[in-house]
Amino acid sequence: MIVISNSFAENPSKNSFPGGYVGIGIQIGKSIQNTQFIDIQISPSIVAVGPYKQNIPGYLFFGTSLGKRFSDGKSIIYFDLNMNFWNGLLVLGTGRGKLFEDRQKYWRKKYWAGIGIIPVFVSKESFTKNEIEYKQKGLMGVLPFPIFGNNFYP
């Protein structure tokens, strides 16, 4: 056990990889068709660009989201690729992905913004299903857990 621990332990002082996080989130909102929804999601992300090597005022994360939406007595699964910018003061993000419902797939896009130190964001998303465009707005809360890398620990 001692040999394995010493061989595989992470020494943050020698690691240039800044890390990332796994976010657990919930979103509530309403569509322009007056339909309410609630989402739960898990979102792992890693830093693509940041001040640890580049001279920029924040971090650019790339990640994915896997979630489940509950609305009108149905549940829909979704998968997104996303990126977001965080600098402690501001969070801006966008995602593109697919909704999966009744063996059908629908493209979706999502945008969010918020204050960097508060893990609650306003969100806007849209998708087209059966030639009807659904536009939705909501509030999204995400708790990020920095489980890999070394820059995001207190």
C-alpha cells in the first residue's frame, strides 16, 4: 500500500494540469408555451485554457452534461457538449446537444450567465420538436466539486 501511494500520489507543486470539476445541477423554468420543467444533471468539465499558462483573466472549461428533464408528466434525457468561462466575477456558458424522447432525437442549444461566486445562473435554451420551436428560460443551480487537478481547492 505504501509503494502504491507513493507511486501514484499527486504532487500539486509539480503538476501543470489545473484540473476541473464535476457539477451536480438542478434547473427550473418555463417555456413560451407556458410549460414548466425541472432538470437534474451531472456535468464533468476540465480547464482548456486558463491563467496558469496563458495570460488571460479567467478559465475556459470544456465539458459535457447528462441530464433528465421532467415536464408534463414525462421525462426526457439529454446530453450536451458545453463550454463556459469563469473568472470569479462572471460566468458565461453555452451548450449544444440532443434531447432523447420516445426514440426520437432533437437538437438543442443552451446559454447561461451568472455572477462568478454564486452558483445560480439564468439560462435560456431552445429546441425544435415536430416543427414547433420550444424556447425556455429558467434558473439553474450547480454545485461544482473539484475532484481532479489542483487549482480549485480552498
